[in-house]
Amino acid sequence: MTAMPALKIEDDARPKPLEPVAVAPPPPEERRRRAADFAEPGQRRTRYSLPTHLESGSPVGFRTRLPLSREEVVQALRLFALERPSEFASSGSVTERELFEEASLGVLSSRQSTNFNGHRQTTFGPADSARLSGLLRRLDGLEAPVLDGAAYTHVVFSRPYRTPFTFLLTLVGHPPVVSPFTVALRALRKRFQHADDIPTIGYLQHLHLGILADAMERAAVLASGDERRAQIFMAPFAGDARRRANAAVLEEIEAMCGLSARDRRQGWRVALVAQVGAALPHERVGLEPELCRKLGANLLALRSERIQPGVNAEESAPAQYHQRQSMDVPDELTVMAGRAAYNAFSHWTGVSREEARRLALLERVDVLTPNGKERLRDIRRELDDITDEVVRNLPLWADLPTGRALSRNAARGRKAFALAGQRIYIGGLSRREVEEAGLVWEHAVRAFGAAASRSGLVAELAGCQDLPSDCDLLTGVCLMAGPVNQNDIGKSFQGRADLLASAFPERDPTSLLVWTLKAKTVADPIGNEEQLLNRERKGALVDLRPAPHEVVQVVSGGRRTPMRHRDGKVNAERAFAEWDNFVVAPDGREIPGNRGSAWPAVWSAEAVWPREQS
Amino acid sequence: MAGGVERRGGVAEGAVVSDVVLELQSPPGTLGSFARALTGARKRAPAGVSIPRLQVNLSPQVAEAQRLAEYRRLCGLRDDGRLPPTWPQVLAAPLHVALLTHRSFPLPALGVVHVSQRIEQLRPLPADAALALTAIVEGHREVEQGVELDLVTEARLKDELVWRGVSVLLSRRRSHQARPPRRASEQLPGEAPGSLRSVVWRAGEDAGRRYAAVSGDWNPIHLHPLTARAFGFPRAIAHGMWTFARSLGEAMQELPGDASEGVLRVEVAFRRPVLLPSAVHFSCRRAEEGVPVGGIAFELRSKDAAKVHLSGTVEVGATPEVIRPSP
């Protein structure tokens, strides 16, 4: 079999430096905080109320942003311009706590659609890492050199994206009369062949992976106090041709991880491998250990709430949401967000920055301009039209027995397409151009996920710079696939054009993600799809993020053990809790269960691989 | 009594007061005890009669390793090679049932409620310690809800007193079978600031059966909704000692690093049963007014923190102050 060429890392793929951009808060009289409170006994709970309790093994919890000084932001921005490590230094022992905290910033909190857990991780110690290095070197399509001396190695599995929304999609786009048969056929193909209803649903799996890779790179730095770096590989596992070429090695890796036949039937596949090792002194990022921990707590806060940058102007919203604030997303911040996106795309594909700028298609919609408002209206109208047609054409034989629940849920999606914000990026790629550039499409989609995520993070970080005490944040970001998915329904079943078609004519674009930036001081209500769909949980607020034992296993002494599942105990610790940035009511009362409970100190201080340390 | 000897002591003047001492080589079976509890449900103590001094002694027992491991798992306790502070109370539970169902015990055993518990562990106990146990009940106090009595348990390791517990039990008057009144400590939803730990646990539907298998406490109120309803509960309720052990294990992690070597003192008040299944909220905080300095105060509440199931304190001191029954 012909070996596929490895990616060539171009010399001018180095990231362009990012600069901190201050976001001016509004005048003091306009500043508002969410100030969410518990519903009093007898009072109806709404999406604006604090949850009654949190029952969760996730390390995240409900957090608030921590203010960062300009100098701290300058240091933090280095995390968004990391270059790959050239080699690993010799490594000391790794404690259980460090591994937990790294996972907390990686696979346990990486952005995914809010009601989906699509990743699993198996972590190996030094001895197994040496064996994995040998396997990695046999792979075609490596995008970076395999390094020796890894302290540990993560193997990440991913699975196709499946949620109540994708269940609904099974019923979309079928001709009448024959729909009972075509729906059944599609359902079977989805179940047994992991087919997708629309292409963008398939892309979501890869976008999530790119986001995770970007997060894991930062996680290795922060959890180790800037002692360690990660070398992450995605390319050998992206695309059918690569997977076929690497089938034998993939099988060995899967066997090391204990992937079962049942796992494979559910669609779990090796998607990413991350070697983590001690950084060479001159390759350290240059962050103070205390700042590493503060950033860890802040990154969890950014993942804690689903920020919706729009103004929640519904009547039931508290007063602070109705008032407009004299704040704008500075143009410089939008530029930095764009720069971060190109840096990330270049970093993960290995193409030059110039090539990244050419391949990553970003349409910027400035809502503050007349053209921007018009563009936004057009998009909303288009997406609404698509939704209307979907609702009209849902098979009655499925919708009526559910009391029209399906069409109601389909219509509810309009809220997801509100696209409120001041600066909006619609991003995507041209498959034709990507492949002409020698990139594998799936790999490029992963890199784009990383790009969008990093772009949003830069804006969110700016929203913490010099954060006044009477503000929740200064800028918020919402990263969405909803509008793209809805557009793809229109493309696939209604003959409509891609969202990016007008901005990039003749380039056959495929839109992948939308992210909106909004300057505001009020954080939005916490919420997720499960809460909306599940009556029993309404108002209770469900935290669907996984606990460590649910998605991470650690291999030590030949045994695979779920992380933080020991002697009947599972994790209830919130990572980086010493920063105490937990959501509280205005009178200081806390959400029961939010603060969590630390893992026994004796256990968390243990070396994970005591016998394998060099 | 199977495997044991019963001795009777002297008779005092005035009201009939007998001393009974049971000497056991092995823990008594609880099935017989529960059967006696059922048949003794109609007991009424004559006016003016106090509870005689009843005592049971159990020869040294070593904890079965598997049983101890399962106990730790159920209660979320780390295996540190020592006996959990609540373990002697678990070992003594069959002795307590034997006392409360003895023919000389004048009150009906059914319906006796465990109101509070005090424990003093004078030193850490190795997991393979052979503990000799003594349980004593004597006298009572008249309280508003009924009759309150102290059940004192002592554990000895080679004649050295190493552990002492006082269980305060309440035998309710018929007119006081209703729910306790709302207490001042119950509060609105949300949790006061200052918690060191705040976590929601889930008590599964089978929690009572699993704990019964380890502890030997097969009281039907803990086992199944049907058996619990026969005794007036809407669903099975968790063993108080399980909720206590679980809470104590969590709270002890906040004690100073050298806590394992000192004298451990624990007090807990049981306020409201935990229905099964349910989610409950545990929290603990540092000493404040009324709590021993350096100690940890802990609470188990409903998941929204509105209702209190139990509250307690744990501290480590240098000097033993052997706890005594209430006056």
C-alpha cells in the first residue's frame, strides 16, 4: 500500500502574536450583573433562577469569571500561540491531581454541544508511552514528529454525534407517501453504518475534536504549572483513506485501550493521540504557576455558562437584561479573534499563515453597521424559511402520535438561530480548495474547529481583562453549529445555497460554525437542551458534563482503571477550587453541591505510575 | 440466649429494679431479636418504674476483612488500615437490639428512635483489632415527646478502654407519633456561605438493604417500601448510622493532618429520616460559635439544603474526656 505523504510543516506557519485588547465597560450607572437568585418557596422557577442544587461529578461546577490584569492577559495570550514542542526533557513523577486537573481542562470540559459527550480518553504511563511512540511512528500522515520520553500519552476516542436533535433529523427531508420507508432506511443506515442525515452533523464530530485538541494543548501547560507540553496528532486518524492506510496500527492502539466490539458498533474510533512530556526550559511558555491555576479556574468559568450574547428581552427576564448598554466589541478585538483563528488553523494543518487566511473562509458580519443589520436579517429570514418548510413537511404519521411534539421541537430551534450579537463570524472551508492544498478534508475540519474555538476564547479572555467588580464579564461569545445545521438542511433537502455562498461566490464554501461576539456585562442564564426537553428537570438545571470515571481511564500496572473511581467513591471535586469563583446569590448563599468535595488528599498526592518513573 | 449466659443481679428496695448481664461469645442473631420486638410491641411501662440496668458483654471480635471493606465502600471511607470510628457502633448494634428486646426492658422496642449519638475514640484502632464490647442501658428521662434513654457502648482492646459511645434513644408517647415541628435550623433554599465541602449524594433505593447486609440491622423500615409502609413510613428510610458514617468520613478529611493520632470526639443529632431513594446534600464548615475550636461542623440536608437530616461535629483533642450519659 502506498504510504500517504506526511504533512509538511511550512516554515512560515509560526503564529502571529496576539495583543491584549481592552474592552471598555459602560458607565457605572449602566453596569449590571446577572444577580440570579434562588426562587423563594412558592415562587415559580424560571431560566433566570439559580438551580436548587448541583449533583455532578464534573470538575467544572457553576463558576464566575475572575478578573485578569493586562499583564496576566499578555501572559495568557501565549497559550493561544503555542508552537509544537521539539522534544521532551526527562520527566519527574506525575501526581494523580495533575492528571485530574489536566483532564478537567481537556476532555472533561472541552466545548461540545451541550447535551453530548462524544469523547473518551485512555491515558498511559511512561512504559506504555514508549510502546505507543513506536506505533505512532508507523502511522501514515503524521503532522508532527513523534517525540521520545513522553511522561504519559492520551489516546482519545470519538463517536458520531447523536442527540435528540439528530433523532428529529431522521424525519426531515423525506418525500411524502414513501416517507415511512425512507425514514426507516435512513434510521438503519444511521444505526449500522453511522451515516449522517446531513453532512454538517458528520462534521460536528471533527469540529469537536479540533476544539479538544486545542484545549488539551493548553491543559498540559496549565495543569503542570508550565512544566509540561503536549504533542498532539490528529491527521493520521482523519479521513477514510488515512484510516484504511493505518488500519493495522489503529487496531493495535485500540487493543491497548481495550476497545470492545460493542464500543466499535457504537462508532467509537481512535481520533487523537497526545504525547505529554516535560518541556525543554526554553520551550516553556513563561507563566507563573499561580497564574496557571488562575487561568485554569477562569477557563472552567468560561465553560461553566452557556453565554448567549443576545439581550434576553423576553418579558419574564429580570430588569437587568432589558437595558441596553453603551458597549461595543472593539474592532481590534474582532481582528485579534480573527488572527487567533488563522493561527490555529495554520498550527493544526501545518500550512502557512497566508495559506490559512486563504483557506479558512470567515465572513464577518458587523451588526452595528447598516449592511450588517441587513445581512443578519437575510440570514434569519432564510433560516426561518427553512424551519417553516421543515415543520410543514414533517411526516404526519410520526408527528401526530406525539401530539405534534416533533414539529414543536423543530420550531423551537428558531431560538438557536437568533444570531444576536455585535460581531458575528460565519466560518467554513471550501472542500475543493482544501483538497487541492493537499489537506485531508476531515483533518481540515478539525483544524477549523480549533480555529473557531480559539477565536472565541481570545474574545472571552478579553472580557475578563480589568473586569470591574460590578460586572459579570465584558465580552461574551456564543459558538454555534445550529445555524449551520439548519442551513445544511436547506441545502440538502430544499435546494438552498450555503450560508457563505454570497460572501465567497465561486468558491463552493461549506459553512461549519458561527460564533458571535457581544460586549455586555450581564451573564446569561445557564441552560441546555436537556433542561428544555425534559420536563422533570425543568428549573433543576442538569449538568450533563461527565465525571472523570465516565470518560477517562488510566492504565497502570497493566490495569485499566476509571479515573477517580476508587473504593466506591467517585469524583465530586471541582478543579482549581482554591480560586473560589463559584456562582453565589446576591446575599452570598451558594448552590448546594456546587462547591463539591475534594478527593482524598492521600490519593491525589500519589504518583500515578510510581514504578515506571525514570 | 444462644451462645451466651444470662446473669441476674441484686434487687433494690422500692421499685423493682434488676440487674441483668448477658455474656456473649459471638454477636446474637438479629432475627430472633426482631421477632421479640414484634411480640413486645404492646409493652407498657408501669408508672414509676425506671429502666433496669441491663448489660451485655461480647467477647473480643475481629472485623471480617470483607465485611469491613464493604462497609468502607458503602460509607465512602478510605482504607487507611484502621477501623472507622463508627465501626464499634456497628459491631454493637446486635447487642443493642438484644437489650431493647430483652424481657426486662419495659418499653416496646418497635418505635424506638435513635435521636443522637456521641462517640469518643481514644486512639486509632487497627483494622485487625480484637474488640471486646459492652453495652449498657439504665434509667431514663421524661421528655416532652416521651421517654429518652442512654445506651452506652464501650470497646476495649486487651482491657484498655479505647472507644465509648452514647446513643440517645427516644420511645415516643403515642400522642407524639406525628412529625417533629419545624426547627429553627431549617432554612430557605440555598446554602449559607463558608462551606469547606458541599456535595450532593445519591442514596439509592437499595441503600438500606446493602447497609443491612453489612451491619446486620435488618429493621424492616430500611429494607423496602412495602415493609417500611407497614411501620408508617411512606418509603424505606436510610439507616441513621449509614448517613452518619458517610458524613463523618467526609468531614474527617477536613481535620488537621495529624488528626489520626488524637482523641476523636464526635456528636451527631438525627433530625429527619432520609427516604430512599433520594439525593441529599452534605456540607461541612470550620468551627464557629458553639462548635469546638479546631472542630468541623457537618450537616446532611435535603438536596436543596432546606431540610436537615442530621447535624454533627467532629474534633480531635489531645486529652480524652470520657463522654458520659446525659444527666
